[in-house]
Amino acid sequence: MTFYQKWHKKAYIFLLIIITICGEYASAQDPQFSQFYANPIYTNPAFAGTQTVGRIVTNVRQQWPGIPGSFRTGTFSYDEHFDAINGGFGVQATFDEQGVGTLRTVGLNVMYSYQIPVTRKFTMRAAVQAGVIQKSVDFSKLTWYDQIVLGNGFINPPSESVYMQGGDLNPSIFITNFAAGISGYSKNFYFGLAAHNLFEPTQDFFSTGDVENPNRIPRRFTGNIGLVIPVVESRNPKYRANLYPNVIVKSQRQFQQLNLGMYASRGSFLAGLYYRANAVNSDAFIILLGIRTPKVRIGYSYDATVSEARPGAANSHEVSLSFELHKRTPKRTVRAMRCPEF
């Protein structure tokens, strides 16, 4: 089989799986990142330990900085494969702030991914994740209806009865949360599916005693699939070049999102472009630049809004930084995933 025939067959299979996933999941009310693979265990807990070395990753995102009180989100994580448990262990801290500190969310998750060598060339991982979330609201920064005076604007201080009547107000709540994921990969192909907020935990700041209609965090599904296409193969990493076509789809309740894009790498440098759309309209183009060394990886992405929200929410920025902890001789039981690093 020629090189062209081999990749034509893989591309055909790739397209069929994309269509299948998009038909099933084609969201995100949870905080989201544009550098999906630079924040791997946030995307899918099954990515924990998929490298032959330990790694520390941090991501910071500024969503729509032109809007006062925009979203600021960050994560810090560590993951590594351990032969003793035949899988990967990971831990991740998350932070999200909305409305100049009006709503803050802090989370801590731990995860384990079990490695399953299906064949000599194909590996799967199944993962579970458990964590705790603290959500807090500064009610003094909110505006209530009794502050509004017709013709004069917001001039009155709020009365307690407005937001205390009929229930108990709790400005800070703790939530236990769970997730699960699977991934499969060979040398030049990978896919994954993750489910977060598995049991749709309740998040009520204001309790009215209505147990039949709790305010739940909706379940979030994330599917990804992609190829690694060698363009220039060389023993010297400086001269290697690859293409990484991939698709990420998200679904959370009624919100659905498609991310279609491709990376290109040459030696230490990488560039990519994504198109993001939801079920209603086109959302943004994502431009990504990255550099990677044997120990450090740095990525920057710029989201250019193309929807009708552009006048007020023209762009978003995201930076990622990753460190490899140490090198070791990989054993045969450790199977690394060759997916994009950003």
C-alpha cells in the first residue's frame, strides 16, 4: 500500500468517526479553554499519565477582557504514569472568577486512569475523577429591584427582605463532583470521550426547601478525535514536521459546541487554527502559537469573535505553560499518546 493510499484510508475512517461523534454530541456552561491539549486532564481525565514523564501544567484564560467583570479562569495540574498502579495519577486545582469577584469558583480534583493495552499498537485508558468545588457569591456587588427608582437609576441600598425572604441565603457552598473518561490511541490516531458532573450535583445559594426542583450543575460531555500526520520524518527532532487535524465537540444541556481545527509543527515551533461554532451561530476563530523544548512548552491563543457579540466581546486570550519533571527510560508497559501538546 502506498503512502497516499494508507493516509487516504485513515482520513476516510477519521471522517466517519467525526460524523458519528457530531451526531451524538455536537457545549459548555462550565469554564472552557481553547488550548484543549495544553490542558489535557481538564479536557479528559483519561489523559492523565499519557506521557512517559511527569508533567506540571498551568493555564490562564481571560475571556472577553473588553467587558467589565469578564471571566478569568486558571488551572494548575500535575500528572504522571506509574507502573505500580498500571496507569496515570493526576491532580488539578481550578479557579474561575466572574463579575469582578462577584462569583468565584475554586475546585480540586484527583483522577486515576487505567491503561489497557488492546493490541501491540493500540492502547486504551479508562479514568475516574473525584473532586470538591467551592462556589461563593458576594451579594453586596449585585443590584436588586428595590434599588431601582424610575427616572433616577440605582440609588437605594438593597433591603434584606428582597433576597432573604422565603429561604436561607448561603454566600458560600461546597459541592462534591465526579467525572469519568475513556481514551484510545495508536502512533498516529487518538480519540476520547469524557463525562463531567456525572451526578449533576446541586448548587443552591438560596434554599427555599423545594427538593423537587434543585438547581443542578448539568452534565457535560466532551468528545475529541484526531490524527498525527508525519510530513517530514527525521531522527533529528529539529527537522520533524507533523500535521494534527482534530475535532473537539462539547455538549452541556441545551448548549452544544463544535471545534474544528488543525495544528502544524516544525521542530520546536507550532501554529494552529480552529473554527468554533455552537448550535445557534458561528462563535470564533482561534489562532494558536507555541514553542516546545525538551523540558518546557509555552502556548498562546487568541480567540477572535465572529458572532454578533463581537462589538462588546471582541476577543479572548489564553496562555499555557508546561514543565516535564524528569526523564526516565520508558518501560514496555508505558504507552505514550502522540497528540498535540497545545
